[in-house]
Amino acid sequence: MVAARQGLRGTSCRFSPLFLMQTKIELTDEAKATLRAVERLPETAIVEIARAMQLQTNLTISHIDKEYLSFPKDQPPVELGLRSITGRLSRALHAFDPAVSGQNVSSAIGDNVKYAAIHEFGGRTSPHDITPKSGSALRFRLGERMVFAKVVHHPGSDIPARAPIQHGILDRLDDYAKAVSDAITNAFKQ
């Protein structure tokens, strides 16, 4: 599973126990002053923060899908983002409900597609054999020639990091910060 987590005091992306990216959201001065003035946030503020984060996470998923996972499949690869060949990565992208633990609220964006992590961080695939799923031979074009083979011994591939989830979250950090700041200050105005 690929997941990105946002917390009240910062944002981090977690893709496995081995990979961690951390960023911080900058609250407005009014929200910072409100937090300094109280020992604990009231439950109403926590609920409002969770609602704001859920909305921002859903908006971020739409942003990731549109800006990083929707390039036409018949076009060459792009530096940031991925071409949509089957749409599987996009369809599997989802938001988890915000989790509240004491004074902390976190939300997560995930994708349970097996190859999501390598597209996020890059890496190298192992050498492997490619065999026909159906029929007795593979068919592919090599230059101008049509080639048939029972097996192809693939040497492995270097996959560059495209980081669609990380880029999508980073693009929208200011939106998260404003929404969480507004939730904090609005909770105390009521």
C-alpha cells in the first residue's frame, strides 16, 4: 500500500516503513496564536480539523488524478506524472477517513496497486522472463519488423521516480494549511 499522511503539525508521506518524506504546513498567525492560548483543543475543534482535512484530502486526490495520473497513453512518457494506460493507479487512489488520536488528526491518501511505490520513488526491476498470457507466442514490433517469441528475457528496467502522490500533496499544502487554520480559529469563534 502506498500512503501519504497529513498531521496537524506537519505532513509526511509514508509508502512503506523504509520510505518517508516529511513536510510541514504553515498555519496562519491567527491559528498559531489560538493554539498558544489554549492547553488543549476542544473536541469541536478536533472535529472541525478532521472535516477540513477530509475535504482537502479528497480535493488532493482529484488534483493528483488530473495533474499527475491522466496523461494520454499514446503520448511519450512525461517527466512528472504517468500516462494513463489502464487507469488502474487512478481508480485505486483513495482517501482514508481522518484518524484522531488525542490532539492529533491525520489523514491518508493510499493506492494499493502493487507497482505504485516504484512509480512514486523510482527503482530498478529485477531481470525476468516475459511469457504469453494466452496463445503460444508473444508478438511485438521491433523497429519496422513484427517479431514473435515464446519468451523474452527482460534485463530489468530503471524506473524514474514520478512521485504523483508527493507532488499532489506538495502542490496543495497551502490549501491544507488554510483549511486547518480556519478550522482552528472558527472553532473558537462559535
